[in-house]
Amino acid sequence: MSDRSGIGRPPSVSRSAESGSGGEIGPAPGKSPIPGVPPETPPGTPGEAPETSEPPAESLRQLGEMRTPPAPQSNIHVMTIIGQIEGHIVLPPQNKTTKYEHVIPQLVAVEQNPAIEGLLVVLNTVGGDVEAGLAIAEMIESMSKPAVSLVLGGGHSIALPVAVSCRYRIIASTATMTVHPLRLSGLVIGVPQTYEYLEKMQDRVIKFVAEHTRTSPEKFRELMFRTGELVRDVGTVLVGSDAVNLGLMDAVGGLSHALAALNRMIEERRQAGASEQVAGREAVRLQ
């Protein structure tokens, strides 16, 4: 027969006994067993300090590799101009572009930041918008801090004024530069004013290049309209030393040569600044 009197069953514990002082086995969550000592925060709670290291998956998504070397403290800012220089018209999403509205604020920040003493411009671009490229070139040329350009792979079309806007220009031995006439894209109105405007814009490019290189305007125009080298266009392809021999670039080299030249220019600027300070103090003393 079953016993219904409760004999043989484990004694039931009432809820009041569990919540009483005698029923507590350990400290309640969020309470410290020692008075005056803050409670420990369990791992994974909202109060836990965030991790400072970037998750590997995020690094892979952003940079395409699992781990990148730590960025050292440097007085040189590196700016890359790759793909196609995007100007006033947004290019298709599959195009690799350098947006000039992103580059210009970088140049202003480099000029204003006292910790940055030099600029290294690395180019591997097919060219792009003429006025956007000229705007970048004019900004670099007007900076007070030394700048060195390094052409890798190719620096074609409007990238040439960007490259020569720096005080010292280096091109890799196998890199190329294409010089060709300007083109108009989109809707073109077939009137004489359109071609006059195109000619004026072309003269702006020729003038800028001639003022910042050892190439004369006549020679650069001859390179621009040369026939027989390009299958579907007129112009000239210059490989490495050809650009140096024509006076467009200063030297054939690579990254180490560019950094060495930039550091040398930075040191010369420091010495010139120190000399000016000494001369200024001497002039004040003599007054």
C-alpha cells in the first residue's frame, strides 16, 4: 500500500526558509561578502572593460589580412593615390578610386600638424578627372613641408601633374607614365567653344608640368601628340629611366630611396629653421 502521510519523502523547504538568513549558502549576486569592499564584476557583464585589441575577423574584413604590423610613431605622412582619381562625377562602385574630397582634407591636416614634417605620395593610378587631379597637385605644390612622390606600377594621364608637384620625384625602374591629350566624356556640344575650352584646359596641364620639371612646354606637347606608340590613341609611354632622361622625374628608385630623400629634406628644413631663429635673435639683440 502506498503511504500518503509523507513518510519517506524528502522534507520540503519553504520559500520563506530559503530567503531567510539561515537559508543563505553564499552572498547574493551583486553583494560583497566583506563589508566596505565592492563586489566583483563577473566576466562578460556590461561593466567589464572593453578589449583593446581588434578582433582578427575585423582586421581580415578591413585590411584583407589577419595581422598587421603596429604603426610606429613617425613624422612622415604617407598618402596613396590609386585606381582612378574621382572628381565631380561619382564613378561606378566596381571602380577602384581615390576621391579628391578625401585627399584635400588630408593635405590640410598635414600642413597644420606640427608633428608631421614630411609627405610621401605613392602613386599607382590610371589618371582620372582633370580638375580634381590639378586640385590635388596645386595643394601639394603649395605646401610648406617637403614632399616626395613615388610612382609604382604606373602614373598615367593627370597623375603626372600630381607626381611632379612634389619637390622630389622618384619612379620605379619598371613603372610607366602615359602622356596623352585630354579627353571629354559625356555629352559634348559640337561647337567651337567646346574645343577652345578643351585647349585651354590642356594648356593648364602643360604649363603646370613645364613649371615643375626640366621639360619645356614644346617638348611636353610633342610627347602628348606623338603618333605611332599607342594603338588606339596618340601620346607617349615612358618607362622608368625615360621619364628621368626627359626631365619629368628626378631619379629611378624605390621606397628606401624615397624615404632617404624625404628625411634628408626634412633635416635641411630643420637646419634652415634653426638658422633663421639664430638670425632673428641676433637681430633683436642688435636693436
